[in-house]
Amino acid sequence: MTADHITLTPSKPRGTTCAVAGSAQDIRSDQSARTDLPFAISPPLGVEAGQALHVVSRSGIRLEILDLAEIAREWKAFEQRADHLAFQSFDWLANWQRHVGTRRGTIPAIVVGREIDGETLFILPLAVETARSYRRLCFLASRLCDYNAPLLAQDFSARVSTERFLQTWRDVLTLLRSQPKLRFDLIDLEKMPDHVGEQRNPFLDLRVQAHPSGAYLAEIGRDWNAFYAQKRSSATRKRERRQLRQLAEHGKLCFVDVEDSGEITRTLTTLIEQKSRVFARMGVDDAFARPGAREFFLAVAGDPAMRELVHVSRLDVGMQIVAASVGLKFRDCYYLILSSYDDGELSRFGPGRAHLNELLRHVIERGFRSFDFTVGDEPYKRDWCDTELVLHDYLGAATIQGWFVAGMTAAFRRLKRHIKRSPGLWRAFSRARAVAGLVTASRP
């Protein structure tokens, strides 16, 4: 795609023009210093203020349960040197708990594992949630995060064998269930990747099953034009150049790297409106209608302290935002987590595709080497990607009720994966879902 029609610009306040483009029973409490955050992150864990729960696992690892406020300083320091994923950054999860988790009654239960000498081996960002009539143990912000995983010391794999980890995990569960407010019926750890950084994910040693959806990753190289020519046929490139010219007939095209706080809010508000219309057409629940979801994304995108992680961009035609996206910048990988385009008159000229092309160009020019399209089996992702990532779920039970729910959930996810892996079944299901959505929307 030629850039002749597109101007690249950082965002400015609206109204300006575009510029140039031991025994698990051995539990005790002791005093610990509390690092208070400037906001109430989580409900109490059921222990007295300023106290933390400790146990020496039979694996020899010292386990401790902390809430987010207590672990904040250590977590932020540990993530600078640990193997972890973008979604397990402290600020990302703390903002989710503040805006979404507190409204849902989610109780964070952050488990820290240390050697006896005090060296941190891992942080498990866990939580307990109430779902209907049962309680589930899951990763914190599990539904929001495309990938869920622990934070691991760089030498974790050398220090912790499979047997040692499994013993530690059993003792983690015992420790959690020793606290009334942290008791659970179901263990539901979903969307776990094969690796955490360079290390194999230790949770794959549990009895996992494949998650219904895959994730897609592209190695993007160092040259946009070479990458574009490799991934798109000459006929496709010609069609996209024509559509770009057609878009330019309706106003000046600008790819905007959105940095101004007011423009971030305007861009995110437009993205949410565009995405909500897509959800309605598809007949699926509107993720942004859930309590706190809109506030969460506006908060993380607008927080100057998170600019190194969260990236907002858009494509403008004149003064109109025709496409927008939110991504995470983490080490040498860019994660695309939200994208939208206007479904009005200009949609026939492919504004979403044009924006994606310019975003890929932007990411390559900024030195990223991988572009992660994250979870979801949309066909366009396969056009760009080299690798499909298989994600894993683990379901376990702590009570009879949990055993029943785990069995039903496992069967449902296997069926869902089968449907999504069968193109004919998936098309039929998607059409039926969309019709059901239209019927529901038409009801008074």
C-alpha cells in the first residue's frame, strides 16, 4: 500500500489541522508493611489489616497471600526482571480491579512464592469471583485478558521441577481455602499460553484442554513494504490502493498516533460506539455495557503513567474518525486488543483495513518485531499471521457443586471449539446468532 494519500500525525487537541505524517496446615499470620495505593483497589481478604498469610509448602517454597495494595511495590519491581506477559502488568490489573472487579465483588488473592532465603520465584495473580450460585478461582481479570499466566523469575524453570510445582500448587489451593472469603467451588484457569517469556508455562503440567479460540501472531520483520508484498497478493494490493484513493476523495486521510488526553477520550468513545454496533449486529453481548468496562479502557488509555504500555491510534477522513484501535506495547511485541471501523457510507472503502495497514507500518517503523492479533478466529488474522497459538484451560473442583460445574463447562468448551473449527458449522452458528440478536433488539 502506498502512503501517498495518508498523512502521519501525532494527535492534537480537536480543532487543529493534521501535521506531517513444610505442611500446608502450618499457617500463621504476621505483621508486614503495607504499601497503600491512592485508591481502594480491592475488598479485604478476610484477614486483619496489615497482616499477610504465610505457609511453607511441602515443596520448600514459602507461600504468601497478599492483596493488590500490599504487593504493589514488589510486583512492579519484579515485573521489570521477570518473565511475564503484557496482561500481567500490575497497573493493567490494578486498574481493572478498581473499575470492574470491585463492582463485581471480585476478591484478588495474589500468591507470592519465595525460596526460604526470600528470593521471589513467582507471583500468581489469582482472584475469587462469585458466579451465580458458586464461587470460582480464576486469574485476576481473566475474561478481559487475552492471555493469563503467572509472573516467573528468570531462573524459575531451573529451580522448580514439575513435581515441585505440582506440590506447590496443591498447597496454594489448601492455603486459599483455609480463608472463608477465599473459598471456592470451581477452579477455572483459562486462556493460558504455552510459554511465559522464554519459559514453559508450569500450569501446562495440570490436566489442561484446548481453549475454544486460538490466537494469531505475525513476525513482521524490519521493512513494511517487503512484509506487505509477502502477505498480500498484487491484486489485493491494487484493490486496496484504489479504495484508499476513494477514501481520500471524502477528506484528507490521517493516521493519528493519539497522545493528547482529550483526543484519547474522543477516540476511545468513538471506538466503543462503533464496536457496540458490531456486537449488536453479531448478536453477542456488548462487552462495553458491562459495569466498569468503559471506565477501565478510558482510564488505562488516558493515564500518562501507562503510555509506555497502552497505545491508541486511529484513521481520520477529514474530521471523521473512520477506524480506531487500542494496543499494548510490550518488549518487542505489539498486541492488538481492540479495533473498530465506521459502518456508515465509507465502510465500503475498507477503512478498517486501511487503518490496520498503517498501524502495521507504524509498528514496524517503531522497531517491534512481532504483531500479536490476540485471541479470536476472525479470518483476516490468518491472512497476516505465521503462527496460530493454542491456548489452554484448566478446570478443577473443590466441592461437589464445583465438580458438576466443571464437567458442564468442559463439555461446553469442547463443543464450542468443535464448532469454531468446522467452517460450515461456524458460519451457520454465526448467522443464527446474528438473527437472534436482531430479534432481541427489535423487541420493545
